[in-house]
Amino acid sequence: MHTKALRYVLFSLIALFLLGLAWWYFFLNARIESIEQRDSARGLDEPAPLFRNTTGSTSGNFLRTSEGTAATTTAETKAAPDMWQISKTPVAGALFLRNGDRERLYFAERGTGYVFEADPETGSIVRLTNRLFPKTYGAAFAARGGVMLLSLDESGNSITFVGAMAEPVATSTKESATSTKASSSEAPLSISGLSLPDDVSTLAVNPYSRELFILGRVASGGTSGIRSSWDGKKRIKLFSSSLTNWRPVFLDDGRTFITQNAADGVAGFAYEVKSDGTLSAILRNIPGLSFLPKSSSSAHLWSSSAGGVVSLFARMSGTDSTVELSLRTFADKCVWAPEKAPIIYCAVPQETPRGLLDNWLRGAAHTSDDWWRVNVSTGEVDLVYAARANEPLDVLDPMIDAAGKNIAFANTRDNSLWNLRISENKEDETGAARQ
């Protein structure tokens, strides 16, 4: 009798244990499925790098075009498509810089901080660095292999790392192109450098002079504007402000600007920061202000948002007259063409519902953008690329190469990196893009 009772208890415990395992198995599967669905929506559904070769398996996350064909890092690579999805995983920042005979696009992977080089002409991609910077949320690049990475440590504190790759990878378009390019057969390069003081709130980079324009935190509250050398050792304090919501702009002609973070209906201001620290007002009391100055010119573009209505304006060089453009978009979605003529390329949402600005800035709403070319002096507006229904692109911070042939931008839906070739687009391609 005692044996039977013991056996019954053992069988009951085993059954409960198996039921517990089954419940835990199905619970974990449900959790994993939920996480995968959320990560997939954020563009994070790629496998972790396995480090099995010199380029690292992470590079496989970038070898995909919008047409679904794989690019390679060989000389036989075919031309990239007009709309090229360079990365499938989130990127932290990118910049066009000249390397040898033409410009390449340099970018950093958000999850690892690895630096890559993409060739918009051939569609080839090469991983250049091997130093791991986890949780990289910002990146900038400069001449002579300069790299700046903003990341988080294990405690969630911000770290601003500035340095250079082991070999000079990129040179300024204003300098002789004598740099050495890492090929796909070479081992990735190391990065050496240092971390800036932890008072950095946000910053902008001049890629050619390798200077930094830092908006630093002040212990008593507010912001200080600082002009800094690349290594952070030589600092010049330009101004102080009791406000903290400033955004820096550092043009390659050496001029620096600050503008307040935009909010619908809230008056915004934009100033040029002079070398002596004085602030010269460019725009005042513009609701929902977004501001985009043109390098080597007094021309500038801005957008306003009031009562949910978005408007776009431009002012050409040498004039005080303002031109209201027919496009309804934010200046953050536009870029000035490099030529002297006042040409702008803008990503324009197909729909601009009321309240779009605030929801878009919070990431609570996304747009599906078409690309348009605007001649400010003539008012001529031309469609460059129409968004595909199955490939919605929410454009942020576009950049254009020095030849005016390629526009790179981030898709805020998943922080993936894209490139639009604008020199060879055909009308029949843009007209059929919605199909």
C-alpha cells in the first residue's frame, strides 16, 4: 500500500513537471513570436553576426537591393538599381566622401558600430572596421578616415567616441584623392581614438575641416555652444543659452547654425552662430520650424506647421523675398543640390493629415514619400521617383553626393539605408512606380 501511494505521488509529480514544461514551451514560443513580430516591424529581424570571415556575416544584411537581387563586393558587380536598399538592418549615420576616382557612401551599423563602404555605381559593399561598438545610435564621418560614434554603455550613459580608421579611407572632395581603399579581400581595419567628455548633448561635424560643433549640457541647466577640434582637446565656447532644445547644423563651408526642435504651432527660431559667439537671427517666430541652409550660399529652405497644416518656403541667395513652394513636406525631408542653381530635392508625403509633424517626430506616424525636384527660381516642379505601394519610404535627413547623382537617406520605418540615383531616372519608371 505504501509502495502504491509512493508510486502515485511520483507519477503525479512527473505529470505536473511535464505539464509545466509544456506550458513553459508554449509560453516561450508565444513570447518569441511576439518579439520577432515587433523586431521585424522595426527592421531588426536579421540574424546576429557570426564572424566567420573577414567581412563578417553582418555584411550579408546589406547585400540586398530593392529589386531583391544580391550585390557583391567583387569587381564584376552590376550597377545598383535606381532605388537601392543598401541596408536591411538599422544604421546609425552615413555620409558621401570621395575615395579614389569617385565618391562612396560610408555608414555605420547601429547594432555593432561597424563601418561599411557602399559604391552607388556598382552596388558593392565592404565592411571596413572590426571594433565592436554595441548600441550605437549615431555616427558621423570625416576626411582622412575620421569616424565619430555615439553609443551607450552598460549603464545607459552616452559615450561619444571620435577617432580614425587604421588607414586613411576617405578624403575630402576639396583635397587630393590619395587615400587607400580597403578591398573585400583585406581584413577589416581597426579604429583608434578617444571618448569626448560626457557633457556632450548633441553635435554636428564638418567632414572636411574635421571640426565639431558641440551643444553641451550645463550643470545649472541650459546649453553651451562649443567649437571643438576633432579630438576634443581644443575647445572654444561660443555662446550659452537657457534653453536645451537646440539642433546644430555645421555646413562644410564652415558656417554653423542652431534651430529649435520643431513642434506644431510652437514658434521656432533659427540663428547663425558667428565666430565671435554672437547669434544672427535668420528666422523668427515660425510655427513648427524646420530649417535647411545651403552651403556656400545665403539661400535657405524652411517649413512650418501650424494647426496641422504643413507649408514649405525658400529664400534664394542675394534676396529677401520668400517663395512659397507648392510641395507639402518638412525641410528635414529635403536636400539642396550641389550646383549653384537653386535646385532642391524633396521627399513629399503622399498624405499630410493634421497633426502629422508631432506624431512623425515621436515616431507615432509614418509617411510614404515621393521624390520631387524643385527649381526655386522658376517654380518648376518635377516628379523624380514615385513610391511603390509595397515599399513605403519615410525619408529623414537625406544627403546628396558632390556630383548631384545620388541621394542617400534613412527610412524611419526601420532605420534602413537607401540610395536614390537621380541622374538616370526615366519618366516611364516613375510613372509606373505605383503599380
